[in-house]
Amino acid sequence: MLFDKNHRIISPIDPALVEPITVACKAVDNWSTEEYARYEKVLADGKLVEFPFPIAKPNKEYTAEQSAILKSSRPLLEWIMSLPQYKGYKWIRGEVATLIPGVTLGWHKDPCWFHDNCVRLHVPIYTNEHCVQLWEGEEYHMELGNLYELNNRVMHSATNKGSTPRTHLILDIMSEEKWLHARMVDKVNPIALVDGPGDYYKAG
Ligand SMILES: [Fe+2]
């Protein structure tokens, strides 16, 4: 059963696991270049580096700057996937997402098949006190130093009203059992559905 609150803290995080990602992200001069663009209409003001999905896009090409960000995340990813509550979970998708100052994302529910079956995790890499996640009737600031779970299956958004960028590592993880069910019983074609533009790109 996926949790039905908007957010919760899963665990404190050893700062040494986050530090290399902070360094790699702070080396980015300009998040507004083409290589960090995103194309989903409601999220188009956000910036990201997307991991090559374990299930698709294994041969993406990255700049040296992007590679450094993804590689620096590995110890943190390994620690998260080793947590006892995620035994038997599979990493489905991941990104390092930045909100530059002044940006508010469009309101949306994350719409893909895997969003309905995944635990959505966030790790703040750097932030400021004017960055908040938004749900209908609630806003919430995520502090450095924690691993969070968020509900992205209801209407939500995020805003950065501060003067510095906000960067989070974001992961979607799913139980192997659900994964196998989706593939074998529901006949989901995960590669096509995760890779395909679908309605997500037309939303809003
Ligand atoms: Fe979302």
C-alpha cells in the first residue's frame, strides 16, 4: 500500500553521501542551457539531468559536467537501495532536478504507469528556505540532511522563491513483485511507456 499523506521523512542521511553531489552540482555555471532542459509542458521551467533508466535509454550521452553529477550520486543511491525497507525494490527512474530562482512548476499529477506503483524519494542537495513543495492546501519545505518520500499521485507543484537554485536527487523505486506483475500479468511494456512521450508531455 503506497502511503497517502503528502510527505514524510524516511531517514536522516550521512552528509558525506550528499557532499560529492553538492560539489558536482555547484560546478554547473548555468542550468539554463539546452542540455538541462526538460520538455514536459507543465515542468518546462524545471532543469534536470536524468539517469539512464535501468530499463531504457541505457546509451544516453552526457556532457562531462552531467556525468560528474550522475557518478557522484552513486554512493547515495547504493545506500538508499540498501535500506531494509527497500529490500526487494528495483530502481526504476532517477533524476537530479533543479529549480532556478523564481521558478514555479505547473500543477500536475505524475501520470505514468510506474508513478502509480513507485515510491517517490527526494534528497535535497542544496536548497534555500524559500523553496517549497506544494499540494492543494499544504506547502512543505524539505531540509538538507534527510531522505523524504513524497506523494506525486495527487496534484502537486514546487516553487523556488529564493535567490539561489534548489537541487534535489529524485528517485522512483518499485517492488520487484509489482514490476514482475506489471510485465507478466498486465502486459505492460515498460520501455515503451517510460520512454514514450504519452500524455505527460501534453499535460497542462
Ligand atoms: Fe511531479
